[in-house]
Amino acid sequence: MGFDNFNRSEKEPTNKRISRIHDDCEESCNNKNIHQGVQVPQEPLGTGLPGFAYIYDTTAQPGIPNNGSVTFNTNGNITPAGFVTHVPGTAPIIINQTGIYLITYEVFVTGGPNAFALFNGDNQIAGSNYGDNSGNLENGQVITTLNSSDVLTLRNIHPNPTALLNLVIPDILVISASIVILRLA
């Protein structure tokens, strides 16, 4: 019996009608197959994201040429261990798990117009290209599907060389480039 079928003129005692309604509600609330909505995979509580990585650079990078890659000298938190592979001081980041990823990046550019994009091997990742004409802090982001063994790089896509800074006045060291990789599914 559902609420739509409830008949106030039924002659059985009120407590029996309430009990039937309660039992029907319990069955509906506990049966996950009654409603045909979008099916979402059930994950155990507390599993969180399947993996994440924070990789960054603390050096100045003068004159990154067109199609040149940004290097990263420091591996921050990479969880779980082996989620991605990156050798500090190099550009390529190897993806070790197939999935859907949210990738964000930031570069501290010195002067003039600039443009950067993420690449999977030799292919620019659609929607990852960002730039501006002022030459300051540049941010980019994209959600994309990556496969195990894909090689991710961040590249200068502006026709002119672009320099990254690691210092602000008065002599305060800052991050020149960073990338965050989150596996969503």
C-alpha cells in the first residue's frame, strides 16, 4: 500500500492502517531498485578520491620556448604512492591509473602575453589552453580521461619564449609553477 492508495474510508482500526503505511514506507525507503534514476556506483564510506598529486617548482625558468615544457623540481603529496610517476627536475608526469581526472595548473609568468596548455604525449588536451596579455599569474584547469602510461606535460603554446619567476619584491621566494592532479573516477 502506498500513500497514493490510502483510503480514509477504510473500516479497519487506525493503528492497523498506520502500521500498514509504516511497513510500506519502510519497504520503499530500503529498496534501492524501486526508483529508476541515474545509477551511481556505490563506494565504501571513507574511500575519498582514488588518488591525487601535487607537484611544483621553486626555480626560475627563463625563456621556455614555444612548445617547451615546464619542469617541476619538487614532488609534494602523491597519494597513494605510485599514483603518478615524476622525476624531480623534469617535465613529464606519468599517469599510472586509467581514469577521469581534474587537473589544475598555475605558472608565475614574467611580463607580456603568454599561453600554456596541458599535453598528453604530443596531443594538446582540449580545453586546457589558457593565456593572457598581462604576464602575471596564469591558471588553467581541465577534466579529461587519461590512461595508464599516458605522459602529461605543461607546455608554453605562445609563439614567443616565456619566462617563469620564483621571486617577488623584496626577495621573497615563491612557487614558479605547480600542478594538481585529482583522479575523480
